[in-house]
Amino acid sequence: MVSTKGSSSPSKQLTRAEQEVRSAAERLNSQIADALAAVAARQSPGGLDELEASPDRLERAARDLAVALRELVEERQEKDKL
């Protein structure tokens, strides 16, 4: 998993796009942790339900991160034009 803690200077205010990337990355990391927990919960009640839900949640979180990263690229390209 990728850590997002401490990756930016505390004195620098994050842009909206940077905040979105950070939030999306944290959600994806959380979904990865949940999927790993579902894999480990072999015999627990409800474990199969969690495992079955994991692929959709992971895809959604990964898609959200990809969208946020594209928005950040656009934001930085606009900033470079100035």
C-alpha cells in the first residue's frame, strides 16, 4: 500500500485537486485493507459477502483515484500556462 501521510509540506496549502487525489488514494488504501481482511476471514460469517463486494469497491476506488489524478494533471497544466 502507498502511504499518503507526510507527503506534503505542512506549510503548503493543498489545492482542491491535490486534496481529491489524497482522499481518493486513502479510500483505495482502505478498500485494499478491507479486501485483504476479507481474504483472511475464511470461515467467518459474512466473510464471503465481503469478499464478493471487494472487486466492485476496489474498481470504484481505483477509478476515483484515476479521475482525481487526471484532474490534478489538468490543474497543473493550467498553472504552468500562467
